[in-house]
Amino acid sequence: MDDLEDEGLNFHYKREERIKNAPLLVQQYYSGEMKMIPKGLFKVIFANRASKLMFFAVLLLFAAVLMTNFLNSGDNIRLLSDCRMELRSFSFEDKVYVSLCIKPRKAEKAKDVPVPVTAVFTAVNAEKAEAATETVEGIYNGSEYYLRTTFQDYDIISVLGSITYKDDEISLKSDVKKQ
């Protein structure tokens, strides 16, 4: 600082003079006239009407997706007496693998076991015609149980399953997933 004074240069900091030459936006910011963005997530979300509407639209969309997932579990899952049955199928190389999974509804084993289970699997091709049929039988013992079979892949797009459990019969449908 002393060197500057020796050369005849004086440095005086005056904020008002510096801000006087600044753009209008900077002058408003320093004077406090500028509208500040609220801090915090909830203050930002509810700051104005548009952001509130956007927030509620996102919530509504989220609720619609959840309801769709819960209500439309698909044609491949059914509950029957004390069991949950799920039909799955996928294509690998030149075969379609089909699996029927039978689980108890609750964590404990199912009652009234062992029970004979008969599954008739029907492969449906692209023309919606039956390509092949396979019958698989087994004894369900109350814990997780699988009935499996394979089909030659003749452009099979879905598999229908007719399952007989105790005296009940249900139908399931599974689209073939390509692997």
C-alpha cells in the first residue's frame, strides 16, 4: 500500500461507488430488492403455484403406477386356496423352458398336504394356434415346489397352463421371454 502512495496512486474502497457502476441485477441483489430463491426442498416445492401443481402431478403419477402394479399382477400369477402359483417361460437357444412355481401363501407350510398337482402346458405360436401340449404331474408337499417342462421353439410366443390342484382348476398364461 505504501508503494502505491509513493507512486502517487491512491486506492480507496467505496462500496456505493463500485455498485453504482454495476448492472441493475447486481444493484438489486446488494440492496435486497431482488426476490431470493427459497432454501430447502419443501420451501422450493411449495414456493409458487406451478411447482405445487408439478409436485402433485408427480405424486399422482407415482400412485397410478403403484396401483397398476398391485392390481394388474398379470395372467401368470394366481392364488388358489392356500397356495400361490406362478407360471414362467423363457426361450433359450432352440427350446422354450416352462416352470410352474407353487408356494404356500404364508411362510409356514400349507395344510392338507401332500396334494397331487396336474399341469397341462400348451405352447401357443405366433398365429395363435396350439403348437404343442405337455402334461406334467407331481405331488405338492407344502413347501416351494416346481413343475417344469420344455418345448421345441417353433416361434412360441406364450404358454398356457391349466393346473388342477385338489378339486380346483385354474388357468395361467405366460408370455415367453427371449434370452
